[in-house]
Amino acid sequence: MLNDICTCEVSLTDPAAVAEWDGVILGILSHGQNAPVHLGKLLELAPGFAMAHAVKGLSALMLGHRELLSVAEDASKTANAALAQGNATQRERLWCQALEDWIAGKPSAAVQRMEQAMALNPADTISMKLSHGIRFILGDHIGMRSSIEAVMPAHGEDHPLRGYALGCLAFALEETGDYNDAERTGLLGLEFAKDDAWGLHAVAHVYDMTHRTNCGISLIDKNAAAWGHCNNFRFHVWWHKALLHLDQGDVAEVLNLYDTKIRSNKTDDYRDFSNASSLLMRLELEGVDVGNRWGELADLAETRSDDGCLTFADLHYMLALAGDKRPDAAAHLTARVAAGAQGVSDVAQVMRAPGVDVAQGLEAFSDGRYKDAFAQLSRAQPKFQVMGGSHAQRDVFERVTIEAGLRAGALTATRSLLNARIDQRKGAIDTFAETRMAAIKTAMDLHASVAAE
């Protein structure tokens, strides 16, 4: 048998097909625009390669759109037909089973298939990346770290994909709070893979969490080779840059990045949507008039409100509906989240907690019912992690919760949440924390003064 760039055996017999498969692997690892091109050529050369169909199906599911479920199902049927030919490796079979698991509503089981593939060959970088990516969607930061740490010994300096493995490790280290190691690991990874957008963005996360805004902006500006080639992941890198500028109070640059980079291509990809809706909400919480920018997002949110594929996506749709003051559409989405919470899938569990409370809390916040909003959001806050995404992405919900508490006058409870947010950042106090701490102190001093009279 031939081996791919991960040093894993493949059932492919044509070296040209293996080269295209390697292109798919490199495209996925680097978040490059060319991965679908290589996949298309691979399927032309080797239509019976089951793993290629599994990749197609898994990629469709990661997009979080209800209509793409049928694409995944068709890919799974084709993959299983290919498996029936009897030439597939065990790794290829595991990927096809992972696709079946996710279609059945159990992405957590799909993760275990990837882990089984990694056990066959710990140097299997692409299986590691898929485990990493699905765990990211599930909010499993502990699992992300343990998974990649287990296979790093097989990704030594002679492994052609070492840099991408280091980038995944850097992100897992950052999400578990080891900021110094995450920074060091991510920068080292860029030395091995200069086009590793994921590793670059892991270091950007570190600078965001530790309030080192100039370092983050400089990192992004000086490493265009890491993200310039990207698919829509480059929008996310620009989003990180906008967060850093917002922390510096440079609202004009934030709005410029929003209009010319982050939302220049008005897609309905939930990842692009979450960049945009969360950034506008952050701006609004700082008292910035965002003009008519909510309208475009809210229109898209209404069209996607019945997807119910990812709680993370649904709650970002709710941000837009709340931001644009669309009570009927917000109520519809809240009801749909509540209905989705009645199921038994992995997604249904997250819809139940924290999904329902967050949806209701955002709806109450939009209505100006801050006491209700704080009650619901603060109840959900301990489970924000399981909605998926990163600390930086979920921070918008932390900010709305804290703002609701301030406006509701729940000063002691709000201060506790704010202190916990600072603790997560190892004591770093960003502009949001600084201004809210000052507001809490002012309100408490005023209450004390009134009580003393």
C-alpha cells in the first residue's frame, strides 16, 4: 500500500490520487482555499476512495446548516458503498463510521472514532485535526488538550506536519489557561508551518486573554503568510484584530475592519455570522451606534432560525435578532431552541443547558428586562463552555450577562462574575473589565452614600 503525508497507509493505488489526498490534508490543516479543489480532483481519480466521501460529509456537517444534512447522508451512502468493495483500511472505515455517528446526532461518538484512528498511528495528523475540530465545536477544551498531547511525541521535527500539530497544541493550551506555553508553542509552530493560520490565531487568543493588544495586532500584521491564503478563516483572523483594536478604544478601526474585511463578504456561514454579530454586540455594549449594520444580519438570522444544528450558531442568530429589535423573530427562535432541547442528541443536551436560558436571557436583554435577563444568563453562565467555540467567542455572552447584572442593579453578583472573568485571564484586566469595575464601584459608593444619609 501507499502512504499519505501523515505516514498512514491508504487504499489508493495511484500516486497522483495520493498527491491530491495530501493536498486535501494540507488544505484542511492550513484552512486553505484549495482543499475543495484537491478533493474534487481526488474524487475524479479515485471515486471509490471512501475516506474522501467521509471528508465531504463531515465537512458538510461542520457548516451547521440543516439543508446540508442530506449532503452528508448522500456522502455516507457513497462511502459505505465504496467500503463494500473490501479494499479500505481500518482508518478509512473509522472515518466513515464517524460520519454515520454525527449524522445520528452523536458528534461525541465521531470524536472517539478519530481517537481510534490516532491509536492506529499517532502520527495521523489529519485524524488529530478532525478530533480537535469536533471537540472545539463541543466545547471540550480538556479533551482537545489531552488528545493532541498524546500524539505530539509522534510529531517530531522530522514529521512534515509538525507545525500544524504544534498549532493545535497551542490552541488547546490557550483554552485550558496555559498562556505562556501556548504563546511559545504557537510561535514555534509557525517556524515549521508558516501558513498555519490556526497556530497564529492561537497566539492571537493569548494576547487577547492577557490584554497585550499591541502584541496581537503586530502578530497579525507581520504574519500575513499564515492567514492570507485562507478560506473564510481569514475573516476570523480579522475579527481577532478588531477585538484587539476595540480593547484599545479604536472604534473607527473596528468599524473599518467590520465593513471592509470581516463582513465584506456577506455569507450565511455561521462562523462568519458569529464574527459579525458578536462584534456588533460588543460595540453596542460600549455605547457605539452601529448604524444599520444589524439589519443584514437579522435578515439572515431569520432565514437560519430553524436550522437547530448547533446551539452556538443559534445563539449568535439570537444576538442579531436582539440587536435589531425583532421581538417576533426572537420569540420564534427561543421557542425553536426550547423545542430542540427535548431531543436526545448531543445538540439537544446543549440546547437544554445552556441554550434555553441564554436564548431567553438575550430576548429579555433586548426588551430591557434586565433583571430577567441577568437571572437567566447568570444561571446559564456556568455552562457557557459546552456551547462550543473559544473563550474569546463566548466572551460576548459573558459581557452581556455582566452588563445585564449592572443594569439590573445586581452589583455583588455581577462583581463576582467579573472577578471570575479576570481570574480566567490570570489577573489581566482589559478595558471591558476596567470600565465595569469602575461602574460597579460608583454604584456601590452611591448606594452607601444614600444609606448613610
